[in-house]
Amino acid sequence: MDIKMIVFDLDDTLLRNDKTVSERTTRALLKCRDKGIKIVYATGRGQSAQQIVSPDLFDGYSQMCGAVAYIGENPVYRKLISTVYVRELLLAADKVKMQIAVELEDAHYSNFNFPEEWGPDFQDRFFITDFNTLDIEAEKIWAMPKNETELELLIKHLPKGLRLTTSRHDNFTMILHEDSSKANAVAALANHWGINSTEIVAFGDDIIDICMLQYCGTGVAMENAVDELKAVADYICDTNENDGAAKWIEEYVLGDCKPSS
């Protein structure tokens, strides 16, 4: 394959279930970079991603479901949401005690206590917030609706120019700028390097990855991916826990490396 760029979702795709990148996968990525192939990740995570994966493995990255994209510390794409514009939605969610948070540069402005429910790693990255007075520009807003009624409430109060997407894996609902997408962020990185979409391979596992796989010339869904993603993929590889991405790269990109079980 004439591949110049490979893009990975992180959780349940490049990362194993223990949130590590396996030695086999690391070797495959380094061999790709030796061949001049750009390696990129595109994740729903914020800056916490940089605490999980080594920046030395990647030429660029996108975070917050495509709201931002960077090469090193230099932004090449950024789409923000004014909290003033979305205040009605925040207050409506808060009124029914739905867990909801505004995220900017890995700081979470929320209506619940992160460390108590998500663990001490969030101790210095959250602020209990009064949504009546919050006035910042967010990269992402996320919520945890408990049922269809609460999800419909979010949809009802969704302002024009924003979009809502829900993970099939964990019912995690994200509210984004209408131009925030992994596809747009990946396109910005590719344009910076002069790479055509047909020269890109993308790996993913969830609904949020559909547009990215459709944009890239070759889309690969993990065996553990949701059915909706598998339906639009060109290939299905092994699971994230079984080094599926590395096996596919060894066979179809590196060529000189024989895939093994």
C-alpha cells in the first residue's frame, strides 16, 4: 500500500485494556516512522492522553473528538464552544441532576465531584462550577444521561451550530462544535504535510470514529468495534487486546514483517 499517514483512536483501539501500548505495537509504529510514514492519534481524551502514550511515537495528534489538532505544541486546528451560547443546555442538565462537565485543556468544570466518583487522578483537574456564571470557551462538553428522557433533554436544548454524539460502549454523550470531528482534525494534519486522504489509514472502534474512517482512504475497524463502524470499514482486524492494529500494519503496510498469531 502507498501509505503516508496512519491514524489511531486510542482507547479500545491502539491501547490495550490496561491502557498501555504493547511492545509489538510500539515496534510496528517505529518501523512505520523509519519508512517516513506519519503516525497520529485522534482521541476523545484531552491532555490526559499525553500521560498515557509517549509523544515520541507520534508526529501529530488530535484530542477532544476532533476539537483540536497539534503538531508538537503548535495547533493546526481548533474549534471552541462558548459556554454563554450553551448555558441553557448546561442549566437544564444541572436541574435534573444529570452529570455534565465543560472541558478545556483537560480542566473539567462540572456539577459533581470527580475525585469522589472517578478517582484521585482527577483531584487537580476539576472545579465544581455554577453554570449560571461560567464564561469560557470549551473544547468539549460531556454528559452522562441516565436514560432516554435525559438524552432527549440534551437534544431539545442543543443550540444551532453544535452537534451531539453518544458512545455505544459507555453511553458517554459529547457535545461538540459542528465542525469538530476526527475527520476534520485529521484532514488539517494531512494538509499540513501535503498528504492526500487516499494515502491515510485510520483505525477505530466506536461511533465517533465513523467519519474518520470514511475520510481516510483505508478504514480499519477493530474486531471489538461497534457494528456501525464495522459496516463502513474496509477491513476488520483483530481486537485491541490481541494487537490487532500491529498485526494489520505488519501485513499490509510493512510487508517485510510477517504477521504472527
